[in-house]
Amino acid sequence: MWRESKKTFKSKQTFSLDDIAEILMGRRSEGLKKNTEEQVESRCFSIMFKGRRKNLDLIASSEEEAKQWVKSLQKVVSNINNLSRQQTTEHWIFSCLRKADKNKDDKLSESEVKNFLRLINIEVDDDYAEMLFKKCDKSKSGYLAGEEIQHFYDLLTQREEIDVIYGEYAKTTGFMSPQNLVDFLMKEQRGKATLADAHKIIEKYEPDEHAKEKKLLSKDGFLMYLHHPEAMILNPEHSEVYQDMSQPLSHYFISSSHNTYLMEDQLKGPSSTEAYVRALLKGCRCVELDCWDGSEGEPLIYHGYTLTSRILFKDVIKAIKEYAFKTSDYPVILSLENHCCVEQQAVMAHHMSSILGSALVTSPLGDGMPTNFPSPEELKGKFLIKGKRLNKLEACFASETAADEDTDVTEEEESNDEDEGEAEQKEKKKKKLKLAKELSDMVIYCKSVHFHGFDDARKNLSFYEMSSFKEAKAVTLAEESANAYVRHNVEKLSRIYPAGKRTDSSNYDPVPLWNAGCQIVALNFQTTCNDMDVNQGRFLVNGKSGYVLKPAFMRDITTEFDPITLTRGDWLKHKTLHIMVISGQQLPKVNKKKSSIVDPLVKVEVHGVPADVAEKETRPVDNNGFNPEWNENFQFDVYVPELALVRFVVEDHDSTSDNEFVGQYTLPFTSLQLGYRHVPLLNKNGDLLPSAGLFVHVMVMDAE
């Protein structure tokens, strides 16, 4: 790809197709909307990148050409995303080989081989590199070409730990027979397996046609099988929607974002419709819109009283409409923080009803006044509005005259953290906000109300009346009245948002709030951090639908469950988790410096109720990111497995300063597969690192 840059010393004119997140046709990005006229619409397209890279906005010379670019790019990107694990590994190794071949003669000299080893993140001493080189240089020509490079690649990718396991079971002829494979699957992987399953695996994964004809599995075929998604650490059944989706909305954890419009920090960062697109593509199901009066009668979205940039409300609604259901079919909640005058509120209502159309829920489902939430299943493809409402929902069913007794409500603001005293003072002075009837009437299942304690909520609030809690308040309730919070959240929704003082868009730990049954635990999706990793791990399952069913003991109004004190009950299923961290593969460099090689160590963490929280780590392996081996065993006690998450983190050990993050993977305890498993790794943006991974052994025992 070529583009002209105005910068004289712009070195990087290329980018990897791996970095593309989405290709948008038309004038869809803010840059194109701002800088081009409507008549070039059909010639424009934009490339959106993963992570925080800026878009590349392009204009083709004709509509035809633009379409061809978009179509071709989409095809290539989809091909890359569908490569098998084996192919991505080869792809990665070959791209490193290409980089190492300095003079582009398709041969590798000894110094180029050393260069290549550094690129794949392995520090080999000169003697070893020389030995490998001589072993492969069959023609004694002083460089490797063709099959010699292939041989060098085979020596490099040999996995001794796999050889050992394979050798245990390939007893008969040096190959695994279908019966050997069944033995391995039953004994090591703790699965139910039949000879028919073994035949299927051989048919699917054996690369050698001769072995396949004889119904045998070679070592390569065995390795390819172990790298396949169905054999990885995440239970493949859980990567589809596998939970009951017909329960009331309040029975689910819901993937939720805070200040969704921000790309960076809370004070001066850019606001962007792309931030909504990114969150929705990550499966987020509750997005936030801060609405303010704009010029020419058009409401704007930005972070009030700050220097963040501004975007049109209607552009945000259009972007949401287009991307809401690409990753998940389940409902999206639009959480409105409304600072607009009555006239512009009416404009907001108009935009939402004209853009979202019949997908917007504007009256209760079914006949008559509901007594509980509809389910995610019933709300598929729908939008719900969360905001203030002038009256009770029951008024929809009352006579017209009785309905409008009140036209002002107190303004709801996610204020900065003041202490309670100040807050009380402010409460008295709070200005009344006039609410447009059109907007009020759109709030059906998520009416915002103030929280005055659990007793008050039980006596006076209807199921559809929900409160937003500031992080500190929520954490206190989750620690001091956990059981009351769990019960409250059986029938009502709770939304939690980060403290105002987190101007850098940092996050809080969502786990204690999930433990208290809170559904809408909103995080800054634009920030990469452990808390966001854990959030991604929680919603990795159930088809990445953004809805995860709470355990049965959190859906029962009389539940005795208290995550802090853990009295006896259905939730106590004490398990012992044994994890052996065996090896790592192709860990990426953290430092782009040529000479720097990682010294990787692995941390295994358990997140869940306080009794289950734990962390253990391996020793670092010096100078080897290519195929480090640890072979270390860890044991964890897990008391409430249904709320536990397991996180694998790889760090680059540094004796003088903090370790640097290399990659991580988080998944629910109940979604672990047992036995020998590969663990994929994600980078700090939550995207897959193409060929990096860990190899572990997992065992779970009942602790009696």
C-alpha cells in the first residue's frame, strides 16, 4: 500500500494487514466527514486499526475502484482471521525469515541466521547457532537455501515436551493408532472419546496422506490437533451461546462501558463515534451518552466541563445502529446522561425514533403492565433507553389526564467524588431539570432513580426503577451489605461507574461488584489494564454475547449467599485446581530494540470471592521468548467456582524495575478444559497475538 506523506523523514510507509480491525465504506470517519464534501461519498473509504492507531482515510479515483479496494481488503482480512493456528505460526516464522534475508537472495548466511533467531525472540549462543547452521547446510555452501531452510525450520519448531507425551501413547509403530488416541483423550484430557471420534480427528488433522490412509496420527498431526480451538484451554461449547437466555434481564451480568465516546482520557482526549464502534465490536451491551445542547438545535455528546472534543448526537446513534448487533444479537442499553434543554431533548427523541425505528423499545412487551423484565431472548435486536422518566411506567396504562402530574425531575450527574456532607448540600440546591415528554416516554425498563437504601428500594421501587452507584459507594455496599446487595440485584438492575477522580480513564476491579450481583459494571473500554482483561475474560464465553447468566444462588430472592462470609450453601463447591505451566511458544518482543530478548515468567491468578483470590508465578527463563520451558506446578483452592476466573499473564522479568507485560488470557473457571492444553495469548488491547501461546496441564479435583 502506498501513500504520500508530507513529512520528510517519514520512515514507515507500510503496515501489516494483521493490524486492520474494520474497513468502512463511505465518509464514515470523523476525518472524512470534516474534510470532504458529500459528492465524494461513494469514492471514500477508511481503514480502522486495532489498538489506538489513527484511521487511514482514503479517496479512490472512482466509485468502482473504491468498491474494489474495500471488497478485496475485506476478503484478505477475513482470510487472515481464518488461518489455522499452524498457518499463523508458519506465517509468522516466514515473515521473520523474509526480514532476516537482508540482501533478498532467498538464501540465509550464518549472520542472517543469527539475525533471524533474534527476530523470533531467541538468544542462541554462537556455538549453538553454528551447530544448527552446519547441521542444515548439507551442501556445505556457507548459506542455507530451499530445503535446508525447511530443515532448519523443522529443527527450530521441534517441541520436546510434545514428543514426550506423544511417545507415551504412540507405543505400537511410532505412530498413534485410533485406540492410542482414545486412551490419550480419556486418560489425559479427561474427555469421553470413542474410536469414531479418533478417526474423525485423524481425518481432519493428519497432514501426511500415507499415515491418514493407514488411519494413523503422526507427531505433526498430533501437534496440529492440540493447537486447534476445540482442543485449547477454553471449552469450545462455551464459545457459542450455551446459557439459558430466557430469564429476566436482571439475572445476567451485562458487558458495560463508561463514557463510551472517549478514545483516551476524561479531560482533553478526543470524543469519537469510533469509540462506540470499538466497544460494540467487543461485545459491549450498555453504552453511555453524555448529551449537551449544541448549536443549530443539534444536541452534542462530550464530557461536560472538560476539553474533550464534541460529536453530534445523531452521528453517534447512526454508528450505534450500524454496529450494535455485529458481535451479538442481544439487546443494547443506551444510558443517557441528559443535560439538554427541553427542545433539544425532543430532537434527541426524534433522532432515536427515526434512526433506530422499530428496534427501539417504546412500550412494554406483551399486554398489560409487566411485573418483571423481559429476557435477552425476547429483546434480541432491540435497544432500551436508560434515563429519567416523568412518571411511573404504570401511567402508560392509566387514563391520559392522570399521567402528567409532574414535568421536572432532578438532574442526574455523575458528579466528582465529594464527601456525603457536601453531597447532601448539593442535593438541596440541585436544579430541577425539565424533561421532554417525548424522551421521558421512551424510558420503559430502565428508569433512573436515586438510591435511598435497600429497605427503601424493596418497599418503594418498581422492578424497572434502577440506580447508578459511584464506584466507592458500590464497593462499600458490596463489602458491608453484600447479601442485601445480592438480593436487591435479583429483581432490579444496578449500574456502577468509575470515580470522577479517575481523569486518566483508569478502571476499578469489577469482580467484587459481580460478586454482589451487580449487572451493569461499567468500565472505560478505551483503557488497557488488568481490570479490562478480567472483564473481557468474564464475557469471553456464551458466544461473546455480552450477557452471562448469574449462578442460580444469585437469582433467588431468598438467597443466603454472602461472598464475604461464605456460609454453607449451594455455592460452596470446594475444588482444588492444579496447573502445571509447561512451556511457552513464540512470545513477542516487548522492546523493539533488536538486541532485546524477553526473560519470560508466567503468573497464574485466580479472581473471584475474597477467599479464592490468589496468585503464583514461575521463575523467569533467561533470553528465550521462542520456546521457554518452566515445568512448574501450582495448586489453588477454589471455594465458589461459579464466580471464579483464571488469568494467565506472561511478563518480561526485569530485576531492576517493574516487569513488562507480554500477553495474557483470562477465562471463567467453569470453562477450563482439563489435561494438556494450549493457552492463546492476547496483547494489551485484547487482540490475539498471532502465534504466541502457553502450554499447560490442568487438573481439577473435588476437595473433601
